[in-house]
Amino acid sequence: MKLLYQNSDFAIVSKPAGMNFHSEDEAGFVVLASEMLGCKLFPVHRLDKMTSGLVILAKSSEVANSFLKLFESREIEKYYLAISLRKPKKKMGKVVGDMQKSRRGSWKLLHTKENPAITRFISASLNPGEKLFLVKPYTGKTHQIRVALKSVGSPIAGDERYAAAEEAKKLDRGYLHAYALRFVFKGESYSFKLPPDEGELFLTKECKEQIELWDNPEELFK
């Protein structure tokens, strides 16, 4: 784990890939981050076990409630990086649709749009057979990005739930990373960004060069 920033209200901590967010059989990310900072921390959003990257952790329940309201009103910008071993149906675009629980903890995208998950993405080619995605979710549904990319024909590499399981198991991690956060809190603007530092596919020369081209992700989704 890495501490990127903290003040009296919140901390920005990077979660490693493969770590449970909440404690199960062993201490999860929130507990370990609390131990690292020496104070009780309150999660205001979460990352799946396979996902690495930036997390906001509040230092009080009052601050947590304030952040939850910001998330609900879509005032916190989130940007993710993902790699797929499948070519998408379109290089860029938007995925909009309701999500419904499927079998064994999975979710599926519906054609209806009553309370839809909204996800925008752009993509770039890396090595042969590899696509890098920059993704901006406008909502915070469970497995939203994983399901959205699967729906355009590009399940995330290493995702044993939504990609081909045998192929996914051969990779060293699930290739989804919470790359950047932007928000205003108590009248002050904050912007955080952290490229992935684990995962063979994320660390190739081609991937690093493309991520550098996406250094200002907010400019790409205007």
C-alpha cells in the first residue's frame, strides 16, 4: 500500500491488486490502511479484489457522509485503466444500461435504462492482441467497468469472472487500475493520479508510453 496524501479529513491510499477491500479470512485493505495511518478510516467507495489503485478513505463518519453525497451527485471524477486481450467492437464510446445480478455473484447488462450504469471509454493498441482502455464511470455500480468492457467484446485481461477463466488464470493479475481522482471538498480542488506499478502487461514500454499520453484524462472526456 502507498499513502499518496492525507489531511485531517481524509487520506488517499493506493490499494494493491489481489487484496480484499474488506476483511474476510484475513485483514482487508481498509483495516490495513487504518493500521498504517494509526487511525480509524471509513471507506466511501470500494475497489474489487483484483483492482489496484486510488481509494479515498475518510477519517470520520461525518466526512464519510460528505463524500458519499459527492459520489451520489456525481461530483467525484474517477478514471481507470484496463487491458484486454480482445479487440473491442468500437474504439471509443459509451455503455449505458441497467445492471442485474446474474449467477454466482456476477452481474449482467440489460437493454433497459431505468437506473443505468453509465461508462465512457477510449482505447489504444499496445502489443499485438493487447488493448489499453481509459475508462470514466459516471455511476458506481458493482462490477460496472468489468461488465461494460465485456459488453463491447473486450473483457478485462486476468478477470476470472468475466473473461475466459482458463486464459485469465494464466495472467499475474486482473488488469484494472483506479488511475485518477478529481473532486472539490470544502471549497478546495484536489487531483490525484497514479499509474499502475504492478502487472507485467501494465509495465511494458508500450503501455507506459500510452499512459503518458493520457496524462490529463479529464481533457479526453470533455
